[in-house]
Amino acid sequence: MNQPVIMAVAGRAGVGKTTWIRQQIATESLPVLYFSPGTGSVPIDQTCISAEFPQVKTLNDAKKSLLTKHLINGSVAYIELGYYLQLDALNSLLEAFPSRRVCIVPPNTKDSEWQNWADETVEGVSINQQGEQLSIWRLPLQGNVIDPGSLDVFWYQEMTEGAYGKIHRAKGIFDIADGRSFYLDFVAELAETKYEELNLPLWLKGKPQRFSGIEIIGENLDETSLLQTLEDSCLSEAVILYYQQQVKDSMSLSAEEETT
């Protein structure tokens, strides 16, 4: 069999699909393409991968027609199938190019639909969720800056504690007033939130013109309250500009001190 040019990766929400893909990208010698179909206007994983691996080309749903072109030109594609997609969604593509199907499953999983579909099985996070019981809620936040204190209350004291329904998985990218962008990732079985600053330039020119947003997977989600809370947590443009100017002034002062 020819060397695979498509690595299709599937599994439950929060089991570790993107983590495994990032590990593979870090050791890949060929040009890499990443695509996660069905994420629409909330491409969280694409944004994180672009920040960590600037050399990787990422596609969104609007540009999926370019996938074949990149494959023909020698790229290796890592395609992540969300739990909400049918496993046969990419059959025609996987049959048209040398490919390998990888499933990420919880420890001790046997004879699952994922394993029956896959060429290779990788052990992931121990989770117990059942996909048919879950709903998914997404909110793009591009152009908004969130108050860090309000975000902490929303994420750590309310959302992950069940204030908006039973949360199995939540992840989001948020811009804050000092120009930085942060990624938060919660899986119920792991209890703790992964929290990291993305390797992106400081945004100090008003409302950020780059992606931010949130995705929540769970049961009985109170979408109205989620939307209202996040809207209330965003800063006005005047406040954004005020904080950004403070950062600029501080940076200018530091630069002056270094030259004296």
C-alpha cells in the first residue's frame, strides 16, 4: 500500500483526537494540512493548530474544495471527524487517496463502531459519554474582548459546575484586553481545565479582527443563559481602547528604559 496521504481521525468528544493529531504534526516531515469538517464559524482546533504550527495549512468548511488540490501537490492531510459526523462521511475521499483511519477510544474499549471503522486504534482519555444523548452549542466571538474576571466566574464557577446544564466538554478561544488570546479546554472526566496562551501577536488596535469563540457539548444546555452571560462578559469598545492604550504606554516606557 502507498504511504497514506490522508490520516482520518475519529472518536468521541474529548477523547483526545486533536491532541494525538498535534503530536503527529510535530514529527511530520512533509507539508501538512489540517481539516475538521462541520465546525462552521467556530474553528477552535484549526486556530490552535495554526498558532502552534504556523507552517501547517488549515482549511475551514468554506474552503474544503481546496483539499484535493493540496493532496495532489504533496501535502499530508490530517482530517478530524467530530463525534457528530457519520463515520462514512468521507468515504469517497478516503477511497480516492491512500489513507489510514485512526480511532481514539477510551481505555478498555472493545468492538466499538470506531474500532470497526478504523485501521488503527489509539488509547485516549477515559470518558463515558454517549454521543446520542449530547447536544452541541457554538458561539463565534470574533470582534469581542472578554473581561478576564467575568470569564473566570463563567468558566470555573458556573459552566463547569453545571449552571447551564451537564457539561461533558467545553473549549474556547478568548481575546482579553491586554491583547493576548487564550485557549481553555475542559473535559468532565479530567476535572481540570487546560489553560494556555496562544502564540499570536498582541492585538492592540481596537476590536480584534481574528477568530475567537466557544464550543460546548453536553446535556440539557441552557443556550439562552449561556448567550446572555457571554454577551454580558464582553467589554465595550471604549473600555477595550482604554486598556489597549495602557498596554501601549507600558510597552513604550519599557522600551525607553532599555535604551537609557
